[in-house]
Amino acid sequence: MTETKYCPQCGNLLGSADIAGRQRLVCSAGCGYVLWDNPIPVVAGIVEYGDSVILVRNKDWPEKFFGLVTGFLEKKEKPEEAILRELQEELGLVGEIVGFVGNYAFFQNNQIILAYHVHARGEIQLGEELSAYKLIRPDNLRPWPFGTGPAVKDWLVRRKPGS
């Protein structure tokens, strides 16, 4: 990620200023612009398809990296609608939300992940953003330590009887 250096309103350099006890980037010319750099909401789906969970690989990801179906919300879209839309766009599947898994801070990407458990049906058809998918039985699913991995970990713990 590249650091923002110029004011998007007037084009002047940004400088640092203390605002409410935090260092923020502000317009050096005084046009009033403040780069708040607030986290971006992202939706993620732990998608059950038959007796497996679908993991996907984005075209921009390393060859061996797979993760959950994820995406950004559209204007005036509820998170529940967004994950179902992403499932349709990325895999051609129709989904039904089973429940909300939780929200997770992904500091490396300045995101807040809203994770859902989703059941899907239909025939898988890869969308333009994906290069591959794989089906993993839940007993073989191992969470990863960042991004959507903590949601997978929580979901696995909750689905086991007696946990």
C-alpha cells in the first residue's frame, strides 16, 4: 500500500497534525482536508457447499494461497446482502445466511471483516476475480493467523459439540 502524499481536494502536500490526540495527515495549504484513514468494512463467507467448505484463490494471490469468499460492500448495501452478492459474482452460487460468525480487525489491510456462515447451492462457476477454488471438509480445515483466519477458527470451535 502506498502512503498518500498529496491532498485529494487541492493537490498540495499533506503534513502531520495532532487532531484529538492522534497524528493525522492534513492539507499543508489549509484547505481543511484530513486523511482519517478509517478501516474499510469487508464481508467474508464461510461457505458450506454440500459437506465441504469452499476456499477460493484470487487471481492476484500467490499460487498456494486460498481463503474465504470476500468482498466490499456497495453503496446502500447491507453486509448480509453483500456476502450473498459476492458469492453469486465469484462462484455463481445462490446462498443462504446461516448466521453471523463475528467481526475481526485486519490491521494489515486497514479493514474490519464481517464474517458470515453461508450455505450455498448451485453449480460452481468461477467469476473473473478468481483463478481457482477447492473444497475442504470442515474436519480438515485449518485456520490461518490473519485476515479471515480468526473467523474460521471461531466457526470451527462453535460447530463442535461440547466446545
